[in-house]
Amino acid sequence: MKAVHCVQFGAPESLVIADIASPSTVPGTVKIGVRACGVNFPDLLMIQGLYQFKPPLPFSPGLEVAGDIIELGAGVEGLRIGDRVMATMTYGGFAEAVVVPAASVLPMPDNMPYKVGAAIPLAYGTAHVALAHRAQLRTGETLLVLGAAGGVGLAAVEIGKVMGARVIAAASSDEKLQIALQQGADETINYGAEDLRQQIKALTLDKGADVIFDPVGGDLFDTAVRRIAWEGRYLVIGFASGRIPSLPANIVLLKNASLVGVFWGAYQMHDPIVIQKSFQQLLRWYAEGKLQPRVRTTFALDDAARALREIMDRRAMGKIVLTA
């Protein structure tokens, strides 16, 4: 089968297209014929050797796929060959087939396109667990989303709106903010042209944001954390800026605020029920038409390097998906 291989840590252009043996199932696993694979910032970190987990070389990046079950390992129940499914994995999704634990497989609604199925698990899973489980976002609260035009940022905008929050989307250009408005944002801040701190102050009448969703870190963290509301919750999602910031603890003390980490993948190990319940809710909202995930760009599997370069150069707007 065809697979995108990282044979040495480096830039996206160092990836190669390899012809490798198709993986075999073992007890408790299923084999999925991949129709689409989500492209995420952790994939970029992983191929550079900068992620917290380093797969042994060579490996295929890719953390989420959508496709059809083509083989069942011994002992698997509740799934059938031919089922349309989504799945998450630690790596390996940039390939024509993957083998994953049955517990990592999620049913995909019949009316859901494969490219949408590949866009949901990480971005929407992370955003929902962050907002509903970690931040306990409440109706009427103000949610500030940084990096609001990226895959996980747009998911947070949409989910926050469904949960009844007033959503302020912040991004680096008007073009990106237009996409956030289409996904339900109430207000926007162009931090490429406007003073982020002053705009948060103005839009919240000096109260600050109740919940701040931050997949960017760096300078944006330094500014936004100072505009958190009393008893606010600051969600640390990631560090797309490339700099891991530090926090003066007196800010948390004076605001009675909470700094809340969100490492979605860790729930698979420590508390998988959280993920299962989260996806049940997400799929209910999708069935009700409350969520409309939009894949902005698709690339062929052979063009995985171009897709990752879009993320690396911060040109990506919305979710990017590879199609097999």
C-alpha cells in the first residue's frame, strides 16, 4: 500500500511516498481502508522530532482517519466489515490503510462525508472536552478564541456558540476572521492590526473573558491572560506560535482564575469515558444540524508535504484533510 513516510526528522519536504506492506490485524484491532485523514499541528511537530512523543523512524504521521472497516481482528464485537468509521491513533494515518484498537473506532453517520469524518475527532474532540469538561463553559459567558481560523480554533468557535456563549474570535487577518464569523462568532479581533489587550477590554466592558481558548501560546498568551475575567478559566491547548509561555502567578491569584491544561489524547489512557461521552454529544449536535464542520482545503495523499507546509507557514484557514 501507499504511505507517507518520515524517514528522518525535518521539514515537510523531507517526507517520502513509500510502498509498504499493508498492516495486519491482531486480536482486539480493526483494519480501516482510509478514505480521508486529518492534518494537524502535532503532525508537523512529530515529523520535526519536536512532539512530546517520538515514533521510531520510519513512520507515517497522521492522528485521525475516516474510512471503511476492511478486516476485523479476533475478539472484536459490535463492529462489522464495511462499517463507515472514524478513528484516532498516535501516528500512522497518512496511509491507504491503518490498524487501530477497536476502542479507538467511532461510528460515522451515513450522511457524513469522509472528509468531514476525518476533520472531527481531534479538532472537535479537543474543543468540546476543553470547553464542556475542563472549563465548564456556561450559557451567557464570554468565550475568547485565539487562533480562531485554525482547525481547532474554528471548532471552539462553533461549539462555544452551540453551548450558548458569546464568542469573540481572534485571528491575524480579516480574511481569517470572516471564516470565524461564518462559523458563528459574535465579535472579532484582528490581532495582526489591532491591540489585542485593548480590544478585549472594549468588547467585554473591562470585565475580561470568562473562558479563553488558546492553541497559540507565545505573545498572545502574555497579553490575553491579563484580560481574563474574575474566576475565569484559561485553556492551554497548544503552542502553535513556537514559544511556550510562562505565567506570573499573581495574575491567577488576583483574578481567582484557573489555568487549565487540555491534552485530549491523554484521556484515551486515563479516562476514555470522557471522550466517549464527548463524541456522543458531538454526533447528536451534528445530527441536529447544530454543527457544520467545514473542510477548507483537501490534498491528495501524495501532497502531504504541501498540506503540512500550509500549517508550518501559518497559511491554513480551517481544517486541512488528505484524501486517499
